[in-house]
Amino acid sequence: MNYERAMRVALERAKFGATASGDVPVGAVILNKAGEIVSFGSNQRELLKDPLGHAEIVVIKAAARSICSWRLDECTLVVTLEPCVMCAGAIMAARIPRLVFGAWDEKAGACGSVWDLIRDPRALHKVEVISGVLEQECAQLLTQFFAQKR
């Protein structure tokens, strides 16, 4: 699969979300088994005034509606930032077998940096993790966003 191409779509969604609503620029896409985009989205916490409005949650819900199943066991999640604890739990609950992310989240990441819930040996569902796809571009987008906020 071409994860860079999918990450570029996620980056565009992140930029759109930040511009449209002032949300932190995190974008995500879900690919089906054939590598086609099933859903895409960005953070919507500010837009919806919803603490659960993370990009990963948004695309997981949209993908489940799209394929008419909560089991996304043939899908891949591509996201610009390492998922947090909440999103890592949602990834496992949706049975997503593969996670691809760009930038590490050294403050709240739950897929290898601060915690590693996704690959915990006690977890019922195991997730393959591919990190660092377009890492610099993903990190730079966040750095620029927060520099403008300060």
C-alpha cells in the first residue's frame, strides 16, 4: 500500500480542519483492504465542542457507517499524529489491524512514545504499527499551528 499518498490526504484534511474551525491540525483516513479511502476527516473538538472529536474517532465512526460494520478488521488507519489513549482504545475496539502515523506525540502518545497500549501483550487485539510516515511534514504542521497560537 502507498501510505505516503494516504498520509498526504490526511495532511490536507488536517490543514482544512485547522483553517475551517481552528482545531489542532490532525487528519486521518481509513483505507480498505484494496487501499482505497473509506473515510477521511480531521479533529473536530472545537467545531463540535466535543472532547471526543479527535480525527481518529471521526474517521472510525465514518468508516463503520460506510461499510455497515463496527468491525474494521480489514482496514488501515492512517493519521498524522500518534494516537492518544482514547484513540488507541478506539482503534483496538474497532479491530483495526494496522495503524500508520506520521509524527510522534511525546506528551500524550499511546502507541509507542509515552505509552504503548496498542502493542501491550495483555491486549485482546494486536495492532501493527508503522510510524514516521512523512514525519517531518506532520510535525511541522503542528509546530507552525502552535507557534501561531502563542
